Amino acid sequence: MALPATDTFDGTGALSANWTVDVGTFTRTSGVCYSTASTNALAYWNADSFAAAQYGKGTISGLVSYDYIGVSTRCDGSSNGYTNYTKDTTAFIVRVDTGSETTLDTDTGTPYSNGDVIGLQSDGSVHTGYNNGSPVTAFNATDSTYTTGSPGLSGYFNGPASGLTDWEGGNLGAGGGYNKHNNLLLLGAG
Amino acid sequence: MPRFYIMPMVIDDALDPAKGPMRHAKYIAGFDKASAIDYGTEDVCIVRIQTVSAAQHTALVSNPDCIGTPENIDQNLTQNAVDTISTFLESLNIPADWINTSKTYRQVVRNIAAIFQFNQCWNGVTGGSSPFKDGLNLSIQYNQLSAQNKAILQECFIRMGFNTDNLFLTSTLRTILKEFASQFLANKTIIMGEAV
């Protein structure tokens, strides 16, 4: 398929065959995708190959105080990868190691709201949380554990009250809206 | 003002009791923004906390397993600071023999963050281990490594696009970590909330 890969989660039930669910479970109802596991959840797009410099993004449908929904990058098929997920007040950039989570960045300043497009960009060793196409201030991490893989979805114990209405994954600088070296915007802050 | 700390990594639900256990920097609960770089699967990290009051800083560094930088990280270390930080790092298998009074705190933060990337690569290559969990120590030489560990080490350099020209049979793991960090800093960016 041509990149960027996209999904609007039409239909009901399990994700389409273009997805591999690595950790937990995801389902879709009336155009909303959400996880249903009482644990963290990770899925990746399997229908395309992606460059190491990649992104995932999706439009948030509802945020509540107890569920997380988000996107992922560099999922390698062994329950590894990076995620950016959020609930109503708090977002995390997380490294997932065989399903276990290590928090790389924490933002309790309500960085995302209902209808926002949550994104995660991985470029080299830098992983940056995005909101509506722009880097979230001071929401990023440097981590060299995983260097390749595919973008996808992430969540924690979501019900339909908190999900994504669409998803897009692609390579940086390939016309998908995210560009390589966006992190250079942050250099001036150093 | 942001501050940098070296502190343990722990697994608990302090960041969100409703969510359940996560591995995270030990003392970041309650702070608005914190960006951590772990030493791979070793339970220590360097963390930048976006806003830290003087009272919070005092409380953090009163913990024996946590050390922090001053607000101004562009000042040079004193000899007393060199001694304190070096002893702290070496006790955690983090090479510190390069730290001296000619270094600024920013250089120290950057180099530690870059050294940590090697263990992260080791984690990625091995699927959850570290050189130290695999029985190595900082003094072991390359020619004393098993064939498997040599392959892991080489893969760490290859994955990052680094060369092994400065690695020799008698290079110690300490030297190798510092060489990896040197190439990381020369070729890549350290971002912890902001560029460091």
C-alpha cells in the first residue's frame, strides 16, 4: 500500500487484517478504535514497511480520567516499541519492552483534549510527542533501544469513552504532515 | 527552573495509581514535566524535571540514592563535586574517570546521557539484558568477551551507524562505553524536554 497508511476504523469488532495486536486488545465501534484490555495495549500497522524515521497520529475521541489512548512508533513485532498515550490530564511517552512499560516522559499539564490529533514522531534516537501537528513543549525523550519497526496504536484499559476516530502512520518527510528534523525547532531552547 | 538528577528507576503505580505499575524515575511523581533517560535495563536514570523549587530540590537530594545539578549547568564542577559525582556514578557501573574540574555540569549531563544509550542499545539487541546483567564489568577487555557478547557489542555500534575504529582487543568496557558516547555526541542530539 502507499504511505501514509490510514485507517478510519469503519466496521465493528476486531481491527482489520492490516493490524497486528502485540499487547492487549483493541476493538472498534462506530468508527472509534479503543483498547479493551485491563492492561497496556500495543498494535502496529503490518501492511507496509516503514523507514526508521516515522510517525503515528490519530484524532482523539473523548478523554476520561481513567483510560489512556494514543499512538506508537517502531513496534517490532516482539511487543516492543514507543508510545505516546494520554488521559484527560496526563500524557506519557513510554518505551515498551516485551510488553512492560518504562516511562520516558511525563506531562501532567493536560497536553491533549477531545478532538486533538495526538502524534508521536521517532527520528534517530529522539521521540517527540505532537499535538495537532506541532511538538508539545518539553514532551520528548532520547532513547536508542529500538531503531526500526512500524507505527501503530497504544492504550491502556480504554472503553469506547476514550478512543481514536482515525489513524495515520508514515515516514517523516514523505508528505504525511510530519517532517524530519522537526526536533531542531527545540535546539533554540537549549 | 529545570534541574537534572540521577536517581533510581522503580516499578510502581506512583505516577497514576488508577493505571497500575510502570517503570519510572523514582522521585518524579508530583512534578508536571519530567524527561528521563535510563541506563538500559539497569535501574538508574538521568532525569530532567522541568520546574523544581528550592525546597523540592533540597528534598530530592536529601535522598541518598539521588544527586542533582545546580540550576546553572554551564558552570564548572568543583573538585568536591567531581569527587561526589564520580563516586556516585562508579558505584552504579557508570564510567566517571573522565569527569574533572574542566567539565561543566552540562557536559557531564550530556556524556552520561550518551553513555546510557549504549546500554539501551544492548537492551534492544538482547531483548532485555545489559552488559552487567550478562556478567560483564567495566574493566573487562574486548578480547575477554564471549563471541556472543562481542557480537552484541558490535551490533550496538552498527545500529547507531558508529564505527569501531577506536576499539581494540585490549579496550575495556569502560573505554568502549566512552567511545560510544563520544560518537553519539558527535552525531546525534540529546533531547530531554529541550536540547541539552
